[in-house]
Amino acid sequence: MFSGMSNHSIDAKGRIVLPAKFREELGSTFYIAQGFGNSCIQAMSEEQYNSICAKILELPANLSLALQYNFNATAVSVTPNAQGRVIIPQGLRKFAEIESDALVIGMNNRIEIWNKDKFDEFMASQQDNIAQALSMLRL
């Protein structure tokens, strides 16, 4: 399970070093793709990627195709180099508006890579949902 949040730099070649504990859980080769419904990049293990793909294929054809264009078409298999860096393709960096700095967030079964300002905006928009979820959990 992924948890935690940390700031990371993107170098001039579009590479990022993900936290070692995340790389261990992701495996030697994993997938990165556009986030679902947010302007972020998500990274997941090969097993998680295959599980999502199988679920997408079970949807009605029009919904399945929409997610395949959003998810499968943007997904890239990556393998960290000896320094633990992975290349985030330019198209994904552009989608997430990530240039030189990124926020890496553990999200249970995947990680998300965000532009920090976009993440702060998103979290500000979620305050009502957070309050409602907490009341439902009775925490």
C-alpha cells in the first residue's frame, strides 16, 4: 500500500527519482499514465495496470473505448535506471503541467505525480467532500 507525500525534481531530460519505498512496491517495471479525472500522472505496478485494463474491458463498449483512449493510450511501461530515475514522457508532463518540480503522493494501490499548485487547487476544491466523508466514517 502506498502512502506519504514528497517533493521531487524533474531533470532536463524529463526524469524523476521516485521514493525507494515506492519503487520497491511498484516492481522492476511498472506503468505510468494519465490520472483518472485529475490532471496528474498515475504510476502503478504491472499487476495493478493489468487489473484496471481487465475491468475497463468489462464496461459497455462506448465507456470502455473512452477509458482506453484516456488510460491505455497514454500508458507507458517504465523501468528505473541504476539511479532510480524514470522518464516521464513529454505528453504526460504536458497533461499534468509538470515542468521542474513535482509532488509524489501515495494513493493506496498506486501513486500520483502532481504539479504542486494544481494539487493545492484540487485539495481546496475537495473540502466539502472531505468533511462529508469524515462524517460518514464517524471519525
